[in-house]
Amino acid sequence: MRGYNLSDKPEGVENYHIKLLIEDIIGIIRQFNFESVYLAGHDWGGVLS
């Protein structure tokens, strides 16, 4: 997720809108051409899952 550990840390709260964070997850799923996934999350990841 954006801003955690060694990932990029975009400035401004607008870069952490739930819609954008969900689009990040969808982008990863599409990048790897997964047909389906089991998605589990914790803390903020739980909200997005």
C-alpha cells in the first residue's frame, strides 16, 4: 500500500483516497493477469479488501 514500509509516499491526502488505493490493488491484479484472487487485508488493507 502507498506510504507503507519502502513503497512510494506521495504527498497530500488526496493521493490516499480510497478509490485510488483500490485502483492500485486492481492494477496489481491486472498486471499479473490473474483471473481471480483471494484478497485478505488487515487494518487499512481490511477496509480496501
